[in-house]
Amino acid sequence: MNPFSFADGEFRWRGAPFGFDHAERLLASLEADAAEPSYHQAHDRRMAAYLRQALADAQPERQAA
């Protein structure tokens, strides 16, 4: 289940709102972490994929704003 969502003009992580800028910074951080071998690498990759999908889903509404 994707913990990231976009509703009513806001990104949400498990229901808590945050902005597009924060989502983009978080995605960059997750992607950088996922590129490094670590215990959390699989989790970072999965979370980056979820956030990437949420950003893609929100793109039409963001462009309209």
C-alpha cells in the first residue's frame, strides 16, 4: 500500500500534509540512499517508487495550479 497520496491539492504521507517541494526533496534523498548499499536499501527503493508514483499522479493537478 502506498503511504503517499495526493488529495485536495496537498501531498500526504500517511495522512499528514506536506508540499510538493518537500516531496521532491524527499524523493531525491530516497533515490540517493537507494543507490548506496545498505541494510535499508530495499526499503528506500520501495519508498522512492511509491513517492515517484504519487508525484506522477499529482502532476496534472500541479500543472493546473
